[in-house]
Amino acid sequence: MFTIFFVCLFMQPVPVELTPVDAGVEDVNNLSDSFSLEPYDMRKNQSFEQLFRVEGSPEIFVRRAGSLHAVFRDPHYVETMGGAVALVPTGTIYCIGEVTQNVLDQLGVIANGKNVIEGESTPESKNEKWNPPPPAMSHSSMRTIRFLDDATYRRQRLASFVLELSIRR
């Protein structure tokens, strides 16, 4: 029993090393380099905010929330009025616990960062501008409830109800 414990202890896969990355700068382009220094933080990240790069794999990134890790390639951002928002890229793999080489192999990428999938297309633009779809109908042509939308009508109707109730007494 004691030997089985040590065998299981030594057979555990080694987690890959994660390096903090300046999100929206270093992950957008291979030639982009950030001037800000990303410090190692002792607090646990709880909301997938911080971006990490897998050491030795320049195109594999990780976001984490507690012990849940999202492993992906090619991060995408959408420009909104509030700033850039990170999207969940296609092919993202979620794992509970440490990110190991087995997780990277499931991603379809070898640890040195070369694509395993042949003929895979790459997106034309990494930073796409988000344009909301135009409304299908204008609000004036839609049928509405007059009591809710017309303040003058509402005041007159409520006044008539109050007047009618006061006359009945």
C-alpha cells in the first residue's frame, strides 16, 4: 500500500509554467511587446481576468478562475463602447486543476507551438469592431399599450377614475 502511494505520487504529470501577459497587447500580435511589467500576484484570480502564456508555447494562452483554467489559442477581442472585451475563442478547453502537457495535446497544439491540424484557417482580423444589428422595426410602427406609453392619456384616465370613484361615494 505504501509503495502504491509513492508510485502514484511520482506518476503525476508536471504542470506547465504560466507567465502573466499584458492582455490586449502581447497576445494580439507576435511582434507586439508590452512596456508594462506584469507582476506575479499572490491573490487567486476568480474571474478569468488575468491572461497567462504557456512557457515554451508562444501561441497558447490560459485564463483562470480559481482552479478552473481556460486553455486556448488566438485570443479574440471585441471593441465596445466600454473598451475591449475578451471573447471565448473557438476550441477553448477547460480543465480543473493544473494545466499539464496532456491538456495542451488535447488542444491540438504541440508544446513548441506548432499547429497539428493541417489546413487550419487563421482569422483575418484579431481586433474586430462590434456593430450591433440595426433594429428590425422602428418603435413608432410597433403596436404599444397606450396607457403605458402616453403620459397625457394616462393622467387623463387616472383623473377620470378618481373623479368617478369620488362621485359614487
